[in-house]
Amino acid sequence: MAMGTARSASDDEDGLDATPMSEINVTPMVDVMLVLLIIFMVAAPLMTTGVPVQLPKTTAAKVAQSQKPLEVSIDKDGNPFIAKDGFTPETILPRLKQLRGENPDQVVLVRGDRDVPYGKIMEVMGLVGQAGFTKVSLIAQSAGGAPAAGTPR
């Protein structure tokens, strides 16, 4: 026998329990949120466009451009160069340290002849690192013939 009170059909006209439901139906809320999301996704790019204006002319100086990178080259005989000045592996390190002292944020581009052994290029890059430069890139030539620089490490 079941415990509890016995109910008759006269308690409810339909014979169904008329207690209030304690669950919330979230489906309409989700539908409204999805519609709002779509509206904002469509409207957001429209809000970012600027108003076309004619800017006034000024006599103020231009903002300083970033400086020209320092180029270290290695010729086909394995001799290092800074710009067009030739050095030996022993004398290039003091010059690199001097240049590092003048400008610590200098970007260094290393160019090596294709016939130079990889180890020789790595020696010169090691000297550049020993001098304290942190922004070093290798330069290669793209297939189209224009020089292409790598990203600084």
C-alpha cells in the first residue's frame, strides 16, 4: 500500500495535480539572447567606420622614423663586414660592442654569401650576440629576386 493521502477525482476537475511548476523555461531567454548576438555581430562592424574628414595642414616636424638597421655581411671567403668596412673575426667584436654602446636597440641584419659554410655564418651571429644585440635577423633573397629579411628573434 502506498503511503500518503488518497486523492479523489473531486480534488481537481481534470484529475490532474494543479501544483505550481518550480522549473524555469530558459528556451525563450536563449532565443532572445541569440537574436541580440546576431544584431550586435551585424552592427559592430558598422560602428567602427570613421567619418571622412579633411585634416588640416601643419608645420610641425614629422615623427622620427625608425633607424636604418645595421648590416653585417659575410663574403664568399668568409670575411665579415659591417656596412662596407671589412674586419677579421678577431677585430669585429670590439666594433660591434662599440656600436651596441651607441644604440642598444639597434636591429642587426646578417647577410651571408650562399657559398659560405653555415658554421661560418653562425660564428658571426655568435659574435653579434656576444656584443649584446638581441634583435638579429638573417637576410635571404626571395625567389623573385628582391631581398627578403627574416623576423628579428
